[in-house]
Amino acid sequence: MTAPQLYVSFPGTAREALGFYAEIFGGELSLYTYAEFSRTDGPLDAIARGPEWAGFTGGI
């Protein structure tokens, strides 16, 4: 059986929100922008993907 995937969206506040959660839960914060994924469906400096912690994958 496939486990559910948690997907969290922080429109406009992803950088601050994910930084806060990284402080709380620990781990390395790696943020990737729309530009880094060659996406054009949003602002190029917006966060497209956030951190991956043990058992948790945070997508934006």
C-alpha cells in the first residue's frame, strides 16, 4: 500500500515558513526557486520546492 504524500503550500511566505520549521524540527534547509527548475508559471524567485526531512518531503 502506498503511503499518503504530504504537500504544503505557503503562497508568498514559503522561505520564511520553511525556515521556521527547519529551526523547530532541525535538518538542513535547501530551497529551490522556480528559476532553478526552469518553471515559468510563477515568479522566478518564488520557492518551488522545499526541504526533505526524514520521512517528510515538503513540496511547494
